Amino acid sequence: MQEKRRRNSREAEEEFTRTGGEIHEKRRGNAGEVREKRGKNREAGTMAQDYIWTENMTVGYGGTPLIKEIGIHVRPGEIVTLIGPNGAGKSTILRSVIRQLGLLEGTVYLDGMPMKGMGERQIAKRMSILMTERIHPELMTCEDVVGTGRYPYTGRMGILTAEDRGKVREAMELVHAWDLAQRDFSRISDGQKQRILLARAICQDPRVIVLDEPTSFLDIRHKLELLAILKDLVRRKKVAVLMSLHELDLAQKLSDYIVCVNGEYIQRCGTPEEIFTTSYIARLYGITKGSYYAEFGCLEMEPVKGRPQVFVIGGNGSGIPVYRKLQRRGIPFAAGILHENDIDYPIARALAAEVVSEVPFEPIREETYERAAAVLASCPQVICCLKDFGTINEKNRKLAELGRDKTGLQI
């Protein structure tokens, strides 16, 4: 049993060394817009600040290009995130950067050196990776698996020193997984495995970490914890992070820079504020059913078609759960009177058959009230979500009184 365990440990070391370290993309897309946007920075000498970057990288399979002329630059202390539709090539880019796939054209540089000429241990001391592929070590505890992150610093036998074991424990505690230390890695959940693999990447002491969909298999608590850990590493240790994410709301909140992958070239690069607009995300993902609202980072279903059966008087977030419940039950509804800067307004626009709105920061005008009253009169039922009214929406109080005889709908 001990001999088999040592053999598994050596095999894990070889696999770790093959897959090598970690990488982070930075800020340059490919042609056109991105070249122009980042060219000035490059001329100004900012290349020296990049820890990892690619030049004219073309990636694909079997000699067939998938995405061309990729120029990605990553500085220490940044999080760069790839987003885009399924099958667009996000994972292909990451696998090409970390040398799991051969480049069709171009060069990847790490710490100022072309990675093509670097040895596996050279790379592994600078870069760690966390990809979507599942590893299947036999007879290894979780502590053993995390310990493979120290192999770039050990001799050929992979024997860990007391300092190495301290780093293993520190990394496991950081991801709240020390209680799993003696558990068989093959017998824990996928979410727990993801945390163990993140600990392995951290205890490697990398300068850059590459992660492919790191929040896969994690529940909401552990998603937030994992991303908080990454952000802390970026802030405290100036680690560079390159990753792909499907959760747009998390990418929007966490990333310093966004790379949009779709089509033969990188489609767009920019800050979250530049990328996450309702119209652009709809184009990037080809959204035809439902809608995406950048302000909230949320998706909404299609509105129910038909003549409104319910008039909902809401505002200040009070109407949102009612809008969604009516949509789920297939009941077309109208909403109003909502100021166009009200938190209810974008959700009402997404889900309601009709919305009566008012311009921001102004009292509700008489003509707006009359239009809302006419729509309310045509609806068999009224739901008032408001308990309090202020001077600016006093006419919503009048509207609620007008529809008092139509209230009582149970949803």
C-alpha cells in the first residue's frame, strides 16, 4: 500500500509538472479596436510591467485556427476574465497559454521570457493552474494532493520539508479545507475537490494563476469565498489572475479587465464598465429570448404576451418579486407609475406588457397619472406593493385609491 501511494505521488508530480503553472492575461485583444487602444501603452514602455503576455497568438485544433492574432497582457495585481458564449474558445485560449495545446502561431511570454524555451519547473515556480479537467489520484489524501503544489521546489523524490508542509496547511486553511486534510481525495464532493485544487495552486507560491471556470461545482457560499480569496491574493501579494467565467454578475464585480471571446478574433476588451452594457452583452451572447440588465447583472425571462390582467403599483424594489411571480404564472400585467431611475423600472420593462413611467427626480405629472389611470381601469385586478408614499409619488397614492375595489388578488 505504501509503495503504491509513493508511486501515485510520483505520478501526480509528473502530471503537475506537465501541466505546469499558471498564467494571466492582460489587456490587449487582437486586431483593430484593441490594437489601437493598447498600442499607445505598449509604445510608452508598459510592456515591462506585464508579467505574462502573448504576441499574435493563434489557437486552434489539428492545425485549424479557431481564434487569431490574440494579444493578451497581464500585470501583477490584476484580474483579467474571459467571457463569451459556449464554444467560443475561452478554454482553448487558456490551454494554449499554459502549453496544454500547441500554438499555431505567435508567442507567449512569462516573466519576460518566451515560454517555449522555459523548462517545466521554471514555469511551475511562476505559474499555477486550475482547469476544468478532473484529476483522479488514487490513495491520496487531500493534504497529499495539495502537497503536489510544492513539487517545483522539492528534489526528485518529492519529499516535503517542514516549511513545505506549513505552506500546505496555510493554503488549505485559506480555502477553509483543513478539515478535509486526511480525507481520501477521491471520496469528497466536486465542490470540495475544487477547493482542494485551489489550495494546491496557492501553495505553489505563483506569481500568476490561470483558472478555467473556477466556480464550477461550487455552491453560492463557496463561490464567493473562492473569489474573495483570489481578490485577496491579488491585493496582498500582487498575484496576476487570468480566468474564464460564465457567471457574468461575478465577472462584472470581480474583474479589472474583461476579454470578450466570440468569433475568429477577440471581439472586444475593456473595463467592466466598458463591457457590461445591456446592449453589448445581448449582442455578444446573441440573446433572443428574455433580456439581460447590466445594472443588476441579472437575466430576466420574456414578458407574458397579451392584454394586461393586473395593474401593479410598485417602486423602490417592492414590485420586483410581484412582477416575477406574475410572469412565472403566465399572467400579463402592467406596472406603474415608476420613475425611470427606480430600481423597479428595468425589471418592469423586461417583464410587464406595459409600463407607465415618469422622468427621474420629478413629481408625477397629471398627464402621466391620467394615462396610468386609464390602463388601471382596463385591468380586472390591482396589486399595490407600496405601504408609504412621498411627495414625489403622491399620485401613486391616488392611483391606489382608484383601484381599491380591484385589490385582493392572491398570487
